[in-house]
Amino acid sequence: MQALNDELQRRARRRAFIRACHPDRGGDAAAFIAGLAAFDEPATPEAARRVRVTVVRHPSLLARLLRILIRRHRRPARVR
């Protein structure tokens, strides 16, 4: 029961950190990633194999323009 309470408290602290420091809310991206990595530091070797922090980069301008052009030139649906 104590382990469950500890896990719930850890999750609550992590959520509070995310709400306070998320880059979409004005936080620093590097500090946010470092903070999440500290929260997600594995306690066991099994947990070390899991990836918890994922950084998604915006596509380049060329990739975005190509995506727009491809979407505009698709054939319309035959059934409405």
C-alpha cells in the first residue's frame, strides 16, 4: 500500500512540474526535457529500457509545403 501511495505522489509531482514548466506555457524547452528525464530516471534495469521522453521536431518548410500540395491534389471521393 505504501508503494502505491509513493507512486501516486511521484505522478502528482511530475504532473505539477509539467503544468508549471511546459514550453507551451512559457517554460524553457531544455530545462523541461532535463526535468522530465530526472523524473523518469529508471529505478530498475527493466525501466531503463523504456523511453519516456520523446522530442518531436517540426517538419521543414519544404516538407510542409509538399504535404499541402499533395493534400490539395488528391482525387475527390466518389461517394458523398
